[in-house]
Amino acid sequence: MTQILKMAYRDLLRNKRRSIFSSLALGIGLALLLLMASVISGEMRYSMETAVKLQSGHLQVRAQTYDEAKNSLAFEDLIANPEEVAARIKSMEQVDEATPRLIASGIINNKSETNGVRLFGIDPSSSANKAFQEEILSGEFIKPDDRSGIMIGQALAQKMDLATGDTVNVMANTSNGDVDQQMFTIRGIFTTRTPSFDDYTVLIPIEKARALTKTEGRASLIYVLLHDAEQAENVSKALQTEQMDIVTYLEMNDMILQMEEFSRSYMVVIYLIVLAITATVIVNTLIMSVFERTREIGILSAIGMKGTRIMSMFFFESSFLAIGGIIAGLIIGGLMVYYASTVGFYFGDVGSTGLMIGERIYAYMRFNDAVTLTILAFVVALLAALYPAIMAARLEPVEAMRGGKN
């Protein structure tokens, strides 16, 4: 076996340029696959993280009849004692924060522009608002006792040409089906770097939101953050009652999960195409090797070397090419993934996809993906050696020695 290994290694060195080119082809293919896999994983991962921190939380507690799509404000669709419910949930050791929120549809207008918005009635003192407080571009965050102040997203401010201190008219649906309105002052402008969210969100203290919508101390939901997202299902079961509906972040963001499943299915096809292209390079390299060494193979057969050992020689050659290519691919791919994970790719507003995706998409390399692609590249390289190896093993010794060049 050692002799076969030495022969395989020596044969690769006969044409170093071709061998290096074959390994690099596999390496570049692997690097591209690592980058694509990491971008898909990063897009889905950060989309889920953004959805959790901006909108869904890890859990939401709602009235059984609440319809998220309608933002219903009817009393029977709201939680009657939200502060009490939130306090009870927050006392659980798995829970990081639990805070009431009141969600209402509305319209914001100034002298020249009118836009439909979603009013987020929040408790400004809650730690669940970090996502809104991280990047306040101007002004300051609203306070719990503020009765005439709101905050708006950067995208909405730019669309309506609004600035901190400007006054706008806000109209909102009420619990009795009417519409109420009031003039508000913009206390600050924030960005979550997610234009699809910033474009339609107005933050308002929950007490003022209740007064505006006439919901009398009620809330649409309890927004819950956990210390560990993996505990969502367990906490959901512990909180489940006949009066309340407990929804996990996986249920609320099922579109992201479906998109990831579709993307990964689609990427399998891409993986196979890229690896098939790189495999043809290895096949051509080994076939050329067979032609150049026809006489040598004939002599080896004539002195008694079995076909299986001749085949193994070509499999070892392919293995050496694969190992070199994989090392190159991991280095090149690692650098590409590192760049994509730190700098990212700017995509602008892709909110039309229905996903909570930021302006930039950052790569995230999952260890399982890296291992799977590395093994797949190696297996494809071995399969690429199958035809040349069989071709070499089937050469007739006499004909091979007569037709060979060496």
C-alpha cells in the first residue's frame, strides 16, 4: 500500500501545473459553496433575531380571540389585566422580560404627506425596548408619562420629511370602532436598520395609546423575552390556559423557517452543479494521466499488479488532489466568510419579501454546513476518479505497452 501511495504522489508531481490547477478548481468551488451556505444561514439567522427583538419576542401571550392580522381593539380580543399577567410571567426563572404592548392601526399626516402606520403602545421603561433605543438618530426616547410625544422610524421620517420637534396628526382606530385623532410631537427618530419595520412604526407610551384608542387599561399582548430561546416551548406549555393563547416565536415566524427550508433545498442543486463542474476538471486530469502512463500501466499489469491496485492508485491521486483542494478551499472560503460576516453585503430594503431583514446581510457559518460541504467535496473528488480508474484497470497489458509513450 505504501508503494501505491508513493506512485500516486509521484505521478501527480509529473505535471505540477495541472495538478495545482485541479486542486484549485476544487478549492475555489468549495470556497464559493461555503460562502453561499454562510450567507443563507446568516440571512435566516439575523432575520429571525430581528423579528424576535422587534416584533414577536420569544413568546406572546394573547387573548384566545385576538387576531394579529386585524390588530383588533375590541375588549373581548384584548387582555384585561396585562400588568398583572406580565408580572406573573416575569417571575418565572426562564423569563428575561415580559411587558404589555398595545397594537393599533393608524394614520399619520402632516401638511403634505399621509401614511398608514402601526402604533406600538409600549412601556418606555421596559428593557424589551433596547432594539429601539440602540440607535436614536435624533432627539430622545419617549418617557412613560409623556402624553403628547411619539417616536418614528428613520424610513418614515425620510418619507414624510419629518424631524425631531415636528408636530403631526395621528389618527387611530378605537375599541368601539370609531376613529380618534390627536396632535403629537416627534420626540425622537430611531433606526433598527430594518427599513421594512422603520417605514411604518410609531412608538407611543402605552398609557397614551390606551387613552387614544379607548381600551381602558387593556393590552393586545404580553411580549416575552427568554434567557434561552430553546426554552420557548417549555415555557409556553407552563403558561397555557383556557383564557390565554401562548404563541412561540417559531410559530409566529414560520415564514422564515419555510424560506430557510426552501433556500436549503435550492442550494443543494447549486452545490451539486458547482461540484460537478469541479469534478470534470479532476476527471480530465486523471484521464490525461491514464493516456500519458499507458505504457507504465501495461508494464505494471504484465508483472502481476491487479486491476484493483491500479484503480486504488488513481483513487489515491484523486484523494491527494481533493486534500489539497479542500485545504485551499477552507482557507479561501474562511477569508471570504470572515469578510462577509464582519462587513456584510448591502441589499437595501428587502422588506417586500415578508422577512425582517436589515439593510445588510451578514454571513454566519454553521459548523455542520462546513463539515458537510467538506465531506461532500471529498466524496465527489473520489467519484470523479472512478471512470479514469476503471479505464486504467481495463487496459490490456500487451496493447498498453505497444501503444504507450513511456
